[in-house]
Amino acid sequence: MAEQTNTRVRSNSNAGENVSLSITGMTCAACASRIEKNIGKVPGVQKANVNLATEKASVTYNPDEASVEEIIAKIKKTGYGVQEEKVNFNITGMTCAACATRIEKVLNKVDGVTDAVVNLATEKANVEFIPGKTTIDQLIAAIKKAGYGAKLRGEADGDYERSAREQAYKIQKTKFTVGALLSIFFLVQMISDFTMEYGNGGFFHMSPWVQFLLATPVQFYVGGHYYRDAYNAVRGGSANMAVLVVLGTSAAYFYSLIVTILGTGQFLYYEAAVIVMTLIVLGKLLETRAKGQTSEAIKKLMGLQAKTARVIRGGEEIDIPLEDVQVGDVLFVRAGEKVPVDGEIIDGSTTVDESMLTGESMPVSKKIGDTVIGATVNKHGAFKFKAKKVGKDTALSQIIKLVEEAQGSKAPIQHLVDKISGIFVPIVIVIALFTFAITYFLVGFIPALVSTIAVLVIACPCALGLATPTAVMVGTGKGAEYGLLIKGAEHLQKSQRVTTVVLDKTGTITKGEPDVTDIVTYGNFSEDDLLQMAASAEKGSEHPLGEAIVNKAKEKGLQLQDSENFHAIPGHGIEVKINNKLVLIGNKKLMIKNNVEITNALSRMEKLEGEGKTAMLMAVDGSLAAIIAVADTVKETSSEAIRVMKQMGIEVIMITGDNQLTAKAIAKQVGVDQVLAEVLPEDKSAEVEILKQKGKVVAMVGDGINDAPALAAADVGIAIGTGTDVAMEAADITLMRGDLMGIVDIISLSKATMRKIRQNLFWAFAYNVILIPVAAIGLLNPILAGGAMAFSSVSVVGNTLFLRNWKPVR
């Protein structure tokens, strides 16, 4: 990849743009800190996060002041690389050289494209771009917009990062294999020397020059990348783990080489250099494999996507690649197939498994007019639907993007680690120099050399750098698996400290959909007859209470009748004729106005209203016929979730704009002790602020547009995923299930993740605090130091992987 890039970045806005860059050459937390600090020095960069575990830099910048090229140049100047992806397309529709030139121009204008070359003769386009700034779907869309066809050659979108990881793993595996095979000779010699020391006679010994020939490939091939990384780090003005590894193993190797050349017969330490380097590479190999397991969530989510879609065009069913589906296409899905994109059912009914989205195993019934989500599984009937969202706009693509951003973010606790990591390596080098000087004057050169090598090798800060980000990756990934979408690591960390949960009533504690709960009959009509008449009367109404009556009738399979002379009376109700019968539905005022006797119904009506229900009176031909009670029913899990939260010591408060009577009735039903009723939408955020001023850590849970300010004001804003996009945008966490048990799960997951982070940090700090002094006083062999260093990183990542066993509370 050429050093100079020609990425186009344009914007007329001063608002920050985001780019995610894959960084190469990082070996420890000090690397991440150094890169982050230097990126932050680029004028126009507003925020930079560098994650050692994901090996990515997430940068927010002002495009009027900074460009992606400048950010990449700064990273390279610091001594690290930026991985840019190369893809090839088969192009159709080109007829002359002007076509190729036009496609090149179009591609080079796409943000994130660093180079595009189109060959008319081969009908191929080779494109280099920055993953995270653009996608393969966007590149194909740009080519199609220019009037040409494009098909990806080779791997599909998203596979390039996996391929890069797999390739890096294969290289590390090859290097370890070479190092392990050559190390065997030195291990056998060490055993032979040990037996000879105890009088049993040595059985294997290599000459100094043979040792030199075996050690050299390990030092400069197996460990060659550490020399490059160390050089780049020093050139960039920093010191990292590679510097420690190179200093330690080079001291042993070059000292032994000098002794070999001089032929002085002194002790050789080739075996220390060889075995330490091999163990370090083994540690990195195991770490790479384990780190791959921590990001399983993204792989699983991407694997959920359908590969093809069955589109109805010209009256025929055609199977096409998923990326060719357009908004407005009509698609057909059979039983057992995946829904390809997001859309709305226009024909048929079915049940759909939405567990990939919500974590809820029970299939959901779907009918005409209902929304279906891409990557969910059609369980039973076939249906047709119209595509509403495709490509990067689908719910699954947005979830993947959200999880990627969350995994790349930093928990507040990580900032302390970054500060320590930034000064750790220079301090270790100083300690190593003091160790050499003191040991040399007290004991001699050889013990001083051995102790110094051990200090340099044992002090790698890798474990420290991996302690937090790996736990964040697994925690946010597990959350996504169960329908808990966490926008950033800081929200995951803060959730464990929540002391007060404020719950909006409508759509949060309740379903947000009015439902007919009671039908009290008077006179000779049956309940079904009255419901049929009421629904027939209300079918022309747009009032939510009227819709509830109509839905109840449809649910019971009642046939709606024609109506005449429909008349809505504001503030009273409706008047309509059904089968020549005059039907009135409304409040007491409507009945009194029409001289309907309602005395016998008043006590029952009062009781229903005391239960938080809206009671409507119904009269037929001037006589009282029924009381129809409608209520926004409580979700099945609300009471259980509130009970569990109270058991956890969390204060639960309900906030609503409803009147005191209705609010208290619902609160009593679900077990909430404290109610804030008759709160105007604009005052909800003020109530949250009051609670925060009292020293409470507040989580606000809501679903509506009027909840957005309160969600933003809370320490942790939690949106119900079945609610509005505005609420979800303002929130820090989204519960895709719409189930309040998700709040309990968030707090449980937060505590489990932070527990892992604390465990990891304890062992990472304890490992260095204990073993560096041990190495400094000469009680740690360099080979054991190399093994311990390799084990430290693997143990931290391995401990984090236990978090994958986390399960929701129920």
C-alpha cells in the first residue's frame, strides 16, 4: 500500500464525522495509548479511541479541518500501519474507454476510497478503501448509480477483516512451529547439562557455532516483527512491549554471539533468546485465537443474514443476491426461510422467530400490515411483503454497527489503565538498567545480564491492555445476543451503579395499546351482540378507544355490520345507526343529554375507573345496554421485573402524565410504591434531574418521543425497542424485547462485566508488581519469565471468555 492516499473527504457541515481504522503493529496497551494521543494532536480531530483488543481506532473529526489521509499519515508517522482493503468487481455494461474513466471517477469520489482502477479489456475494477469509512454495498451502489452493473469477485462484504485475522494467525502459527522445532535442540541440551551437573554425564551438547546457526532464524525470522515494531515505536518517540522483547532477547543473543566469535569459553545464552522468543510468540498466538473468540457476537450477527432473496418481478419469482434488493420490491418468503430484508406484509399471515433480534424464543404472529425484520426466520405460513429497508439501513445492519461501535469504545476505567500503560515501559527500562548496574557491582556481569533480561521479558504490559477491552467486547456481544443493545462501554460500566429506576407508564410498564377488559351487560343483548354493534359503530372512528373495541371484535371473529348516520360528538362520544337501531357510545354527558337512565351503572362504572380503566356507556334505542371498559393493560413481565429490581435494592419510581387515580391503580397492580403522576412531557427530564441532585444514580426507561429528553438527562437512558426511533436515539441502551426484565438483565450483565474487568486488572497489576522485583533480585530465570509473560495475556483473555456463559436472569 502506498504511503500517500487520495481519500476524498467532503462536507459542508462542521459536525463531526466518524471513521474506523484497522491498525497494524500494535503489541501492547502502550501502543494504543501512543496512537490515541498522536491522533488527538491532528487539528480537527474531536475524539479518538484506540482499542488494543479489536485493533481499531475510532476517530471523530471535523471534515472541514481534518481528513482521513492526515489521520492515517499521523498513525504511520507514529510507527504503525493502517490496513486498507482491496476488492475486485466484475463490471458489466462498459462499451468504451469513457465508461471505464467514468466509473473510476465515481468510485474515487466515494468517501473512504483511496484508489480505484477500472480495466475495460478485462471488465474489472480494482478498488482500495478504508473499512469503516465505506462498504462494499456502497461501492456497488455507486457503480450502479453510474449506469453499470457490478458483482463482487471473491469474498463477501465483511469477510476481509476475518481473512486478515486468519492470515495473521497462520503466519504466527508458522513462526511458532519453526521456533518450537529449533527450541527442542536447546531444551535437550539443557536437560543434558542438568544431568551432567548432578554427576550422571551429559549426553548431548552443541558447539557454539551450531547454536548460533539454530538461534539466528528464531531471533530474526520468528521474532523479526518485534524488531520492526520496536524500531517503529522508537522512531515514533515511544516504547512498547516490542522494545522490551527486543532488548531482552537481543542482550542474550548478541552477548552469546560475541562469546562465540571470541571463543572465550564462557557461558552461552542462546537458549534463553530462542526459548523466550518462542514462548512469547506462542503467547501471542494463543492471545490472537482467544481474542477472536471474544468477538464472536459480530460473526454470529453477520452470519444471520440471508444470502439471496426471492423477488416477484413481472409476475415471476426470481432469486437474486441480497445486495440487489431495492426498496419497494415485493418479496415472497416460504416456511422455514429467512426474511431477507425489513418490510411490511402485504399478503398472507405467519409466525416469525425473532429471537436473533429480541432474544425471545417464542415466535411472533404476523399478519397483513405488520412489520417483518431481515434475518428473522419464517416458521409457518408463506407470505409476501414489500421491502422498506435494505442494505445498511436494515435493523440487523444497524445492530451490527451499534455493537461494533460499542466494542470499540472505552469504559471510563480504561483511561486510568491507559495513563499507566503510557509510562510503564520507560519505567521498566529504567528498572532494568538499575538492576544491571547494582547486580554487576555486587555479583558480576553474568548474573547482572541474566537478571536484566528477566526484568525486560517479564514486564510486558499486554495483560494490562487487554483486561478491559476484551471484557467490554464479550459483555456488549452477549447483550446483543439477548436483545440488549448497549451504545458504549461507559453505559455498560455505569449500569452496575444504578440506584433508582424511573419507569414511564404507557408503553413501558403497560403495552401502550388500549384493550377491552370488561363488558358489563344490561338488558336482553348478549355480550357478543353488544361488542359486534359497538365495533360496527366504532369502525369509522380513529379514536384509540374505538380502535380497541374494533380489534376486540375482530379477535373474537365477529362480523362487522354496516352503519348509517355516523356522528362524532366532541367531548361526549358517538351516535350511529346499526340495523335501524340507534346506538350511543360515550360518557355520562352523552347519556344524560339523550335521556338515558344510567343510575344502576354508576357504582360499577366508578369501580372500573378506580382500577385505572376508561369506562364507556353504551345505549341502544334509548336504553342502557352496556358498560365497556378499556384499559392499557400491563405487560405480563412488569410485576416480576419490578419485584426483582426491588429485591436488588433498587428504588423503582413510575412517572406518567395520567391522573393520580389511574396512575395509582397501575402502580398498585405492578408493585410500584412511588408515583409521579400528572407530569407534563417537558417536565419529565426535570424530575430526573431532581433525583440526580439527591445523589441517586438514575436509569430512565421509556418508549415515546416525550420520553427522549428524560432519557438523555438520566445517568443511563434505556429505551424500549418497541417504541419510537427518537427514544432509541436518545437512549444509551435499547431493550429490543420491550420487556422490563431487560432492565434486570442489563444491571446483571453490567455487574458481571465489571467483575471480570476488576479480576483482570487485579491479576495484570499483581503479576507485574510481584514478578518484576523477583526478576530484579535474580530469582527468575529468563526462560521462566518468558513463559510467565506469555501466560499472563492468555490468562486475562481466558478469564474474560468465562463471561460468555452469562445468561439473563430468566
